[in-house]
Amino acid sequence: MVRTIILIASGLALLMAACVGLIGYNHIQSAYLTSFSEGLHAAATLIEDEITHQYEGDWSLSEDGELLKGDVAIHDDFQKQLDELHNKTGMHYTVFYGNTRYITSLTDAETGQRMEGTRASEVVSDEVLKKGNEYLAKNFEIGGQKWYAYYLPLKNSDGKTVGMIFAGRDTAIVERNMKAAARAIVFTFLGFFLFNFGVARFLISTTSKAIRDIVGGLQSLEDGELSFYINDRTFNRKDELGIIAASSAQVRDKLQDVISATKKLSEDVTQSGISLATSAETASRVAEQVTGAVEDISRGAASQAESVETSVGNTNEMGDSIDDITDRIEELSAAANEMLTGAQRTVDTLGNLMDKNADVMTSMQDVNSQIRQTNDSVKSIAEASNMITEIAQQTHLLSLNASIEAARAGDYGKGFSVVASEIGVLANQSKDAAESINRIVETLVTESKKNVEIIEQLSESVQEQNYQLTSTKDDMDVVVENVNNVENSTKLISDKIHLLNELKASFSDIISELSAISQQNAASSQETNASMEELNATFSLISNAANELRDMAETLNEKMSFFTLEEISA
């Protein structure tokens, strides 16, 4: 793209230089010829003035055919003067009488003889002798040579035109000077072309290297490799390519931080899920033990009631049962304390998981924002590519118009037709390059959209994980509350047992109190059994949630394994 733009700009600049050179050459030629004609006019005027003031009288011819000025034959004297002026100025001079040359410094190119006695052309004779006007002849052939000449009418005292004064110079010197000017313009044009070509080549080389660095980094990012490196020369650029390179590096670094943190958090979540599942299994076993102890308490209470009803003599046996119940209550209290500690630890772990999960969601949002910014930059490149396509189309239309105008100009427009054709080819190449860039940009946009969809899926997974953690924490809060209820019930049973031991000495009171206590124990046992069943169900939910949490962490690890993280050399 950069090469095409610079080549088009260079071509247009060279075309402009060629047009300027051609116009300058035409102006130089016009100015030089104007100055040359003014010099010839001045020389002819000087000769005419010299003859008029040097000799008195009118122009005439003698009987012998000699040219007279007044009564003086001026041929020999004035011939010497014309030859001397020719040697000094390089111009040729002629005095005409009528349309015939009588005094001249001209010689025939073929014979080498003076051209005295030869006649002027009919065009000159009509313009000067008949009309009495001055006349400038360009590329006028005289004696086998091309001349640039000025003719002045030669008049007698009565105002009648009787001859002409000629001052001229062959066109060879004009052609040499104009060729020298053309060579100077051409050499200047070539120097500008070489300089422009060198600058364009340098710009193309440096810009193409920078673009290749950026494209290579983006392709590595597309493959999930976050360890790509962009050359320092690209970062040091002060144009848009340097900004794109810096933005790409920032996206790379941010993705590395996010992916590293995500992998670490997923590992922590996996370990926490395993710990939570283990704690849930331990708590379930403890609950089974508590359930067994409660069943034992229930059976003891029933046996105690039967003993009270059957015989007072079973008091000792009742005392033994009370001691057994006391031991069971102590075991139940210890198990309840252990369950409470485990449940509180589980709640703390869930809180940490929720905090880490929130960090993961924040990082996902940052990644999503960075990818969308990258997508916006790619779309800006697509818009610039569309502008290039439009410029190429306009250039193509201009080349067609130029070809049409060149065809109308015929042979004079052949060179311009070739330039117009080359511009058309460059326009087509620019269009093809722009379309290729559009296809690449569309691919980048598609891949960017896929990345956005992946990030959104990860965000939904993390949100679902957060919901599961919140639900698990609520369940654990219920477990803690139930364990506190079990501990309170255990303390209540313990107080009652101690009361039975204190009142054991009084048999009648013991019977009534034992009956009441037995009924209360049976009811408490039923309540405890119900609570333990609910606790077991809660632990089952905790275990399932822990397994789901572990599965989600493993899924997150699989998603993050697409990215490659390595140390980046400076």
C-alpha cells in the first residue's frame, strides 16, 4: 500500500516536473528569440542610420548598374564597413536596391561566392517594398542556410521605398543555445527524478519494515502467542505506525497480565474446590456420627422411661445410662465444635473465591475493551483503504480522459498518451492493492469478533461461577446456623443430665422428673434427627457445588491454554 502510494505520488511529481520543464523551455525559447529579434532590429536600424547620415542624396543606380547614394558610388566603402561589422558581431548585413542585393556580407553555402545580384523572396518584397513595413523572418532559407533576419525599408527623401536593409544571423547559434538550455532542463529533471526515486525507495523500505513488524505481531496474537516482539525502530517512529506498534504492545502486555492472573485464579479455584469437597465429606462423616449419637440418645431415653415405669430398683441402671448419655453428649459437643470450625473455614474460603472471581470479571472486561479498541483501529485502516480505492478510481478516470485528449492531439499527444496509460496502470494497481488490504482487514475484523465472543463466553462462565459461589456461601451460612442449633441443643441436654445426677437421690422426684426428661429427650432426639438430615442434605449440596466449581476451573484452564506466555526480550 505504501509503495503504491509513494510511486503514484512520485509519478505525478515527475509528470508535473516534465510539464514545468516543457513550459519553462518554451518561455526561454520565446524570450531568447524576442531578445535576438530586438538585436537584429537594432543592428538593421544602425546600418540604415549610418548610410543615411554618412552620404547625402537619394538612392539610385548609375548607367553602369552601380548603387549610388546621391552622386557617390558607395559599394566599395560600405562593403568594407559591412565586412568589419560582420567580423565583430557575427551578423550578416545586406543593402537592397529594389529586391536585388547590391552590397552584402552573405555568401552562398554551396559556391562560397557573395550573393550580390540575387533577389529577395516575394514574401519579403511584398511586405517591405510594396507595403513599406518592417519584416522579421524566422527560419528563412537564404543561399542554402536557415536565417533569422530583420528587414527595414530603405526610403528616399520623397518617402518612396526604393530598397531594404537586411540584418540577419543563421539559426545555428540559436539552435545551439536552445539545445544547451534543453540539456540543462533535462539534466535538472533527471537529477530530480533520481533524488525523488532515492527518497521514495528509502520511505518504502522503512515503512514496509514497520508494517511487517506490526502485522507479524498481530498474526502471533491471532495464534494465541503473547510473546511476540516488535522491533525498536518501529516503536521509535513518530507517525501512526509507531502509535499502532505501541498500542499492540500495550494490548499484548495487558493480555499477558490478564491471562496470567486468570490462570493463577483458576488454579486457586481448583484447589479451593478440592478442599471444599474434602471438607464437605469430613463434615458428612461427622454428621453421620452425630446422627448415630442422637439415635443412641433416643434409645437411652426410651429405655429410661421403661425403667422408670417398671421398677424403682433400676435407678442404678438409670444412673449408668445417665453417665453413658453424658459421654455421648460430650462427643456430640466436640463434633459440633469441629463442624462449626470447618463450616466457618469453608465460608471464609468461599468469600476469598468470590473476591478472586470479581477480579477475574474485571480483567475480562479490560480484555474485552482492549480487543474492541483493536477492532476500531482495524476499521480505521479499512476506511483509509476505501479512500485509497476511491483515489485510484478517480486517477483511472483522469488517465482515461488524458488518453482521450492525447488521441485528439494526434502525434503531439503520443508521449502524453503513454504517460496517461501508465497512470491508468498505476491506478488499477492501487485499486488491487486497496482491495487486498480490505480483504486482510475484513479477516482481522472477523478474528477480532471471534475473540470478543470468546471473552464474552468466558465472562458468562465466570458470572455463572460467581452465582454458584454465592449460592454455596448461602448454604454454608445455613450449615453454620444449624451447627449452632445442634451445639445449643447439646448444651441443653447436658444441663438436663447434670440435673438428673443431682436429683438422683430423691426417688419419687426422680421418677416424675425422669418421665418428663425422657419425653423431652425423645422430642429433642426427633428434632436433632431432623436437623441432622437437613445438615446431611446441605453437605451433599456443598459437595456438588465444590465439584461444579472444580469443573468450571478446569474448563477455564482449558480456555486459557490457547494463549502462550513466555518472557519477552527487551
